[in-house]
Amino acid sequence: MIESVEREAKELHGLAAGSAPERADWTIDQGWDNYSPAEHAVWKVLFERQSKLLPGRACDEFVQGMKNLPIGPEQIPDFRRLSEVLMQRTGWQVVAVPGLVPDEVFFEHLANRRFPAGQFIRKPHELDYLEEPDVFHDVFGHVPMLMNPVIADYIQAYGRGGLRAQKLGVLDKLARVYWYTVEFGLVQQADGVRIYGAGIASSLTESIFSLEDPSPNRIAFDLERVMRTRYRIDDFQESYFVIDGLDQLLELAHIDFGPFYDRIDGQVEHEPGTVLPTDRVISRGTGQYHRERRNTAKASI
Ligand SMILES: [Fe+2]
């Protein structure tokens, strides 16, 4: 666990292994014509099962964004067509990358309203397991939310904030904010708690676990609290943070994180499953899922 926490910022956008990229910004051509029928078929399986699951679970903005995009079950989307629509709506575009890219490259793209999406798709035998974000996670999970002006501004602000946090040496704190919002965020809507995070929206099992399982905590989002909270990269989250509405992210896009970094400097960090007396708890989890996982791991040593 500790090791995974220490790796967290790198794992998120990572230092890509392998040879140097041809282009300085690490982009490649999507090469849409080169996807095989088998690769489109994997997309179809993922798209169809996730589309069935998300009504009543994904937030309204996600559903609306998806509806207005050229994304369907039959084919892996063409980034050029996605970008045309996105550009009109929120000024974003989708660019292809071979996999994980260095943090500063990732932030530079976001700061300029370019979303780097994995060009490849997972293999049929690894539908629920991903080492790096692929085209399904990146496009199905992230792009519908980029159609929303609030998320569009928020993620751009995160890119700018990332470049600054790197210089200040506080990237791990900022990465937690991204993790618990853009990747694993929940939002309170009139009809209940809903998903807006891409890591959940693109995952069959976590879509259900995050909303319906009694195990995880669901806690009202608080910036300083989240900056101090470690997260899991290798399993479901032990706690999900719930915003009151997407406008809460707009506030985050405009405030200066500097004073927050100063305030939490040297303060104790919270484990992923900890509930604090100061938390506004929406539902307190039983912790059963992760307790069982830990016991199983101990028994196998
Ligand atoms: Fe992601």
C-alpha cells in the first residue's frame, strides 16, 4: 500500500517506458483506419455493457455529453470527429498518445485544452483490468464530461495547476484532487448520488461498487481534506468524495491552491478509508470489502 501511494503521482500519468517519442508533445496519429475488426469488437462489448449500466447511475451531464458526441457501439470513435464537436462546444480536442506520458507533457496538453487519449484498446481477455488508460477509458469515461463547460474549465485549470505544483514539489497533493474528482468523483443530484468520474464511469464493477456497495465511505468533498488523503490505484476506492454539484468544480478552477499547500505542509496524511470527526459523511462504509482483501492477502503470505 505504502509503495503504491508513493508511486501514485507517477502512476497517474506516469513516466512512459520505452523509447523517446517522435514528437515532443508525445502525440501520435490515431491511425483510425488501422483498427482491426477485433479491436472494434472489444469496443462494442465495453460500450454496450457500460451503456446499459449507466442510466440512473451517471450524472445528467455525462448522459447529455454522450448523447451529443459521435460515439456509438459499432466502432472505436475517430478522434478527428470527436474533436470537431468538442471544439464547437467547449474548445477542447482529443489527441492520441501511445499510453502513459510524462506528467509535464500531460499537464501541458490539458492547459491547452487538449485531452491526451490512449490510442490502443485493451485485449479481449483483460476487459476489466487495465495497466494504462486505453481508448475506452479515455474516450468513453472522460470525453462526455469535457462537453460540459464547467468540467472543460476545471480540467484546463488542473493542467495549469499541475505545471505549478511540479515546481512547488506538491504534485502528490494536487494529484489527489484530480483522482477524487475527475477520475473517481461522485456528485449529489436531485435524484441521488451519481457518477461523474471517468475511472468509475468506464468501469463495470466500480460503477456498482461506488454507488451501491455498503463498503466504501461517501464523504462530502472538501479540498484540504482531499489533498491530505491517499488513494488506491490498484483496487476500488475505500472512500469516494461527493460534490454538491458541478459548480463546486468551477470554484476550484478559480481559487489559488497556494495557501492550501502551505497549510497542509507537514501535516499528517489520511489513509484512504479513514473517516474524520470533521467529515460531512453522506454514507459511512462498513469497510468490509477492503478488510476481506487485506485478510486474504495476509493469509497468503
Ligand atoms: Fe482517466
